[in-house]
Amino acid sequence: MARVFGSSIKRREDPSLITGAGQYTDDLKLPNMAYAAIVRSPHAHARIRSIDTSKATALDGVTAVFTGEDIKKSGTPGVVPVGWLLPDMKIPPHPVLASETVRYVGDAVAVVLAEDRYRAQDAVDLVEVDYDPLAVVTNPAKTVEEGAPQLHAEAANNIAFDWELGDKTKTDEAFPKAAHVLKVNIRNNRLIPQAIEPRAALASYDDSKGQLTVWMTSQNPHIHRLLMSLASLGLPEHKIRVIAPEVGGGFGSKIHHYPDEVIACWCSMQLHRPVKWTATRTEANLTDTHGRDHVTEAEMALDENGRILGLRVKTYANMGAYLSTFGPLVPTYLHGTLLSGEYDIPAIYCNVIGTFTNTTPVDTVRGAGRPEATFIIERLMDLAAEELGLDPVEIRRRNFISPDAFPYQTQVALQYDSGNYGPALDRALEMVNYKNLRAEQERRRGEGGKLLGVGLSTYIEACGLAPSAVVGSLGAQAGQWESGEVRVHPTGTVTVYTGSSAHGQGHHTTFAQIVADRLGIDADNVEVIHGDTDQVPFGWGTYGSRSAAVGGSAIAVSADKVIEKGRQIAAHLLEASEEDVVFEEGKFFVRGAPDKSQTLNDIALQAHLAHNLPPGVEPGLSATSFYDPANFTFPFGTHIAVLEVDPETGEVKLLRYVAVDDVGNVINPMIVDGQIHGGIAHGIAQALWEEAIYDGNGQLLTGELLDYAVPKPHMLVSFELDRTVTPCPHNPLGVKGVGETGTIASPAAVVNAVVDALKSYGIKHLDMPLTPEKIWRAIHQSGRS
Amino acid sequence: MTHISVEVNGKTYERDVDPRLLLVHFLREELELTGTNIGCETSLCGACTIHMDGKTVKSCTQLAVQADGSSITTIEGLSTDGKLHPLQEAFWEKHGLQCGYCTPGMIMAACGLLEDNPDPSEQQIRHGLKGNLCRCTGYHNIVKAVQYAAELMRAGNPEGGK
Ligand code: FES
Ligand code: FES
């Protein structure tokens, strides 16, 4: 029988989703429900002189209009906190409804409750807010300059934190003696996450029980419950139930604790009736946390043979108007720590200054910090290759950490547990037929016309953040373990409860495969439950490519505990000693005597009947684990983009995209490939099309899908994938993360390919997104067009 | 209020509606057919795609009153007698969905595409689905699913392109 672990079984999630039966938050309705709509600031920075709600309140069908003053009067805290603390970080308060100052376009100032969503929207337009506009700053580096408008009294010069990692002295010493020094200035473009399902919440407060139930678009219901209780609503944690029904994609945007969901809950508590709030696309784009937005200066020192001697990085990271839940984590521990890439670099120093600006708060978007780091190092590798006259492949090989050097301690805190970078590179080169491509490129250069570009990204990722004690020492106000319960029913079927909370990743299928494989039972006999704080034990949710490695491991450990208990009972029934009883394909038997066996079903029944259990063994057959990983996992690989640039128009045409990833053992290849596809598309989009742009007044010019270029089907190609398998040595499944590899690797591969195509113009670097206009201008400014 | 009569998934509904009510809200809130999703309300994402009198339309850019007298199929009406439509079958088989939010609209759009062109090339599929966004799949498996559905349908599915 083919092993269920490692096979592409079809997703059990799909039947309801392909027939329209899946229930997302906005699909839910409760009797007597009111609709909430939020009044938002049209100014990026202004004092609120007054808010007049009388006209809105008077509108037929409007139940109530509330402002920040009302929340204050209610005695509810009404703020959203930050979940990652850095040394000396300035933390200005973030009220869910602003009552004195608004700091970005979209900042919430009032909420309207009405009998239907149209009425609510009408009333929003009738709320009169008198603003006194203030000067605006949007650029993360310029905001620290003298004379820049100040956002928060708590943060002098708009600096939230000034953070460093690595050895500055050692790094500075590497530069004067270097044969080559390469420098690049990078503006890593600001992204809007754009899950196709906008955020939404349906809150229902039951007065008689003092119980709040919230259905919401969440990647981590327990984190939301915790922060609702601790910081926002002041309700006891056990009186809040957060449920994530079907969630239509997250990409990091549904991790965070936002004002809007708190507002919906608070309104339900005031009105004593259910309240639903659903973001419009415009609201989603104004208020979902944005990503990236770094201004970076990076330098690399190399010796005459192209060996890296040192890397120095200084980054201004935009935090937006307030610190979002994990905002401070992204440009620091998710970025600085990845700067060694796949390379043996003896000295690295990274300085990150997190700054406030009059823009939407910035936090995780798929990849989160790691695409930015990968982009820096992979761009520098190409610049170095060019400078030294080496092939981009060769310079990478010369600097790879050698396969026998693992575990490898980087200069930026991480210890890579395993790796073998050569084979993935070899395979990718073979797949694109690299030699031929280069020859073809030469030939075309001579001919004129469209230019061929080939770009590499040999990347590493650190995901499945861990262990909890370490992340705690780095500032996390959260643990990074995961819970998993395996409950065997009397008939031998199983329900699994996981703290992971999928929103497209297919955990119902994959996690059932893990348990079925371990327990030797049919996957159809395993049900997986997630996304409900009243059903599953506390857990930290799904993000950071952690679910298989951490959540899956918790489940595997629980399954193993179930087997151990089963072995005790089986030994008793078989009248053998435990050490002699083996468990294979769902059966316990005495070693060498498989004919006389007890199936897991038999044992499950006996465990529940408890008529004949060994002394000291409790009835029942279930186990719960809280798995705290020993280290991150480190997926890696090589991505190669092959594309064409039309020098006449600046247009880029993607021809091929090859990705060879090592994500360790693979539970369901079909699902893993799907994750990689999505990640690659997202990263290519950052490289070529997507950018959130603010004008000088802090207006978001790309607030609609019309202006913000989420790729459409015809803009992409089919991807060519393969993998190498280097199992993770420290988790029971040998798996690593997969959800973000594509987004981390691909921006650098694509930009390297475009710059490679433009080599003859002497163009060394272009900032993303590489729009035709940008490329065309660069060609024309090169003086060689 | 305006009186309308609409056939949806083979059943006729008579309702008095606000003239400004969007068709997508009529389907989702009046008829509780929540399979049709909303991603933008501005005709750009395609999550709300349905069939109206045999044409593929985005139900967020139609008013309910415009649907008066028309015949509509939503994702809920696509399978017949409990049997999945070949496109539903194919999206499942080829992992053409992850979060599933774009999926009803994507399937309805693909359905229209295959009606016009029962044997589309990859490029024709990609261009044909231009009006529908998916953030999860990178479209790779959506293309595979549509190709596979076309195969299934050509292999003599009695429903043809319907
Ligand atoms: S909701 Fe209709 S196109 Fe987006
Ligand atoms: S499957 Fe999630 S948007 Fe398409």
C-alpha cells in the first residue's frame, strides 16, 4: 500500500468550496443583526476639531453612531497593542477610534450601525468631522530628518526603534582590506496584501452570559482572543470565543489585531445585538497592514577571488502611523537574521531604524522581512559577479556554506541546522539548460531586438519561528509552540484538534495524512478541527510557514503518545511485556507473532470500556501535546527566471520560471507545489507590478484594484518545479516550511534577470517594480540607447 | 421598492427590492445564495461572476432590478443531480483552489470560456480568465484544471459546456 504520508491525495476542503457551500465570515447572518460601517479619515495627518454625528443618527434605519469619546466613556480600553517589543522601542497608544489626531488616510474616527449595509454607508457620508490638517510625511528615511512633521509625542524624530545585529567593528574592518567593495541603494517597494476576501467580523455579545462570540477573518483565533481580552475589550478571556470560519486567504494580513474587529465587538456589547462589519476593497487596501517599504543602503566586501569578507546593511523601515501587532519583528529579526543567505560570510552588521510615517501600519506580508534580506544579498551577488567578471553561478558556488559545515552558525544569530545548496543549484541549471541559454543570449545581443535575461536567486528561508524561550528573549510577547490533540474515539476513528488555523493551506487534508500515517489507519477516519477557541486547545495559529513544522509536529507527537498508551493496553491484553509489543500498520502484536494482534480499533474500544485495563492506566485514548520546536527550519533552493526585455518599450515578458526548492520531507506534494506556485506568483508580482504609492499629501494612489496591479492569469507563466530533500533534523516529521519560499526567492531572481538583460546599457540596479516606464527611462538615461 | 421576478438556479423568485440593490447582494442576502463572493464590488476581481441568460457577468456591477425577467445560474446551481460539473471535478482533481474564495467566480468564468472554446490553449485560458483574480494559486493549477475540464467535457460529458 502506498504510504499516505507523501502522497498527493485530493483535498477534503474542496467539495464545499467548489459548490459554494463554504461559509466565509461575510456569509454568516444572525437574527437581529446590525451592520457596521466605519467613518475614516480622508486626511493623512490632522487634528480632529469636532465630530457631528447628529445628521447620521437622524437617518432612518440608523441605530447608533459612536465615536472614540463613546468608547472612552464606556470604560473599555479600546486600544490595540503591539506584540513584539524591541529595546527602547517607543510605543505610542493606538486607539481603535481616533478622537484627537488622525495619522493616516483610513484611520477610523467613528462607527455607524444600521439595519442594512446600504443605510450604514449612507450614514457614514452624513457624519461631519471637522479636521485641521497637519503636515505629512510618508518616506521612512525622510521622516527622521529635521523639520519633518512629528507623529507621536512619544517618538522623537519619528523613530520607533534603532536596532542592530552583528559585529560592527569586525564588519567595518573587513572593508578597507577588501579587493572589491560593491554598494547598492535599494527601495524595497511597499506592498498591499490583497487577500481576495476582505477582512470581516461578526460579533455577538450575549448579555445574559456575559459571553462574546466573534466570527472573523483570522489566521490565529487564539491570538485575537488573547489581545481582545488583554488589551482591547477588558473581557475575561474565557468569556470570548473567536471562530475563524472559511478564511479567504491571509498572506500575513489576517494575523494582526486591528481596530475594526474590536469596534464590531464593542458595538455588539453596547447594542446587545449581533454586529457585522465587512471591509470594502478600498477599506481593505487602506487598513490591511502593508508590507516591505524599506530604504536600504548595503555594501559587500570581497577578496580578489570573489570570497565575501563582509556585509554591511543600513535600513530605514517604514512602520506606518502606528506599530502593528508584529510590525517591529519584520524588519529586525525576520530580516537582519537572514542576511547571510546561503553564504559563508565572516562578518555582517545590520542596522535597522523603524520609523513612523503618515501611512497605513506596516507588518507581515507573505515572506515578511526575508524577501527584503534575500533581495539585498542576491542583488549584491550579481553586482559582485559583474565586477569580478565571474558568472553569477560561479560567485555563488564560491561562497556557499559547504555541506559539511552544518550546523552552521551565521554572524546574524541563526544556526542553520542542515543544508546542501549545490544540488538544488545544479538541478535548476540543468532544467533551464543554462549553457544554451547563455549562448542564446550572446547570439541575441549581437542581433539587436529583444534582450534575453537570466536571473538566479539561491535563497534560504528561516521559518517556523522557535524556540519560545529564544523568541521571548528577542522581544516576542507570544510563544511559538503549537498545540495538537489526537482523540481516538471508541470505534477507532480519530478527531484531531490543532492550534494551527488554515486559510487555504489544506490542513484538514495534510494533518489527517500525518495522523493516518502514524496510526496506520485510513485518512478518511481522521477529522481535523481548527479555528475555534472553544474547540481547540490554545495555539498560535498559521503564519511564518510554521504549520507543518510546528503544528504538524505537535500532532505527530500526540499520535505517538496514543501509540505508547495503546502499546501498554495491548501488552496487557496479549499477556506480553510492553517491550515485546510492536506496532505496525495499525496493529499491535508480539514481535514475530503478527497473527495474534490487536488493532488500534480493538484497543480504542478497550480503552473506553475500561473493563480490563492494566493497573495504573487511565481509561480513554487521547493525547495532547504542546510542541516547542528546537530551532527554526531552513528551506532553501535555487530559482531561475528567464525573460525578455523589449528595449523599445521597456516591457518585460516572462518566458520561464524554474524553482528547485528543498522543503524537507513532503507530506502532500500536490499541496506543497500549490504553495510554491502561489508564493512565486506573489514575488514575481512584487518584482514587476505591485506597489503601494502615496502622494505628497499621504493619499494612497493605489487604493483600488484598478491602480494596484495584482497579477492576472495572462501576466504569468506555468512554473517548472523540482525539489531536493534534506529533511529537517530536529522535528519528528523532517518537514520545513513551504508557504513563503516562492515570495522570498523570486523578486531577486526576476530583477537579476532584468538587470542581466540590460547589461549592455551599463545598468547596475533598478528598484522594483520594474514597470516598462522605469526600464524605458533607465535605457534612455544610460546614454547607450 | 421595485418588484422583480428572477429565475435563479431553476427556481423563480418574486421580490420587492430597493432600486439600488446590487445583484450580488440580492443573491447573497435576499436569496441566501452565499456561494457567490464579493472581493471588490468594482468589477475588478471576478469573485462575484455568475451566468445571466447564458452570459458570464459580474454580479457586483448589475443591479437586482436589471435582472428582472432573467435566468441566472450561480455556483450553487452548477452541479446537477448531486453530480459535480466537470469544472468542479477538475478544480478538485488538479488543486485549482486553495482558500476557495475566488473559486466560484473562477469556475463560472471558466464555464463561459469553455462554452465559447471547448479546446483552449494555455494562452487562451489565461486570457479568457483575465477578469478573475486569484491570490493563492498563481493560476498554475487553475490553468491545469480548466484544461482537464475541457478534456472531460470533450470526452462526452452529457452536459457539454453547460
Ligand atoms: S466583487 Fe464583483 S468583480 Fe469583484
Ligand atoms: S484560491 Fe484563494 S484567491 Fe483563489
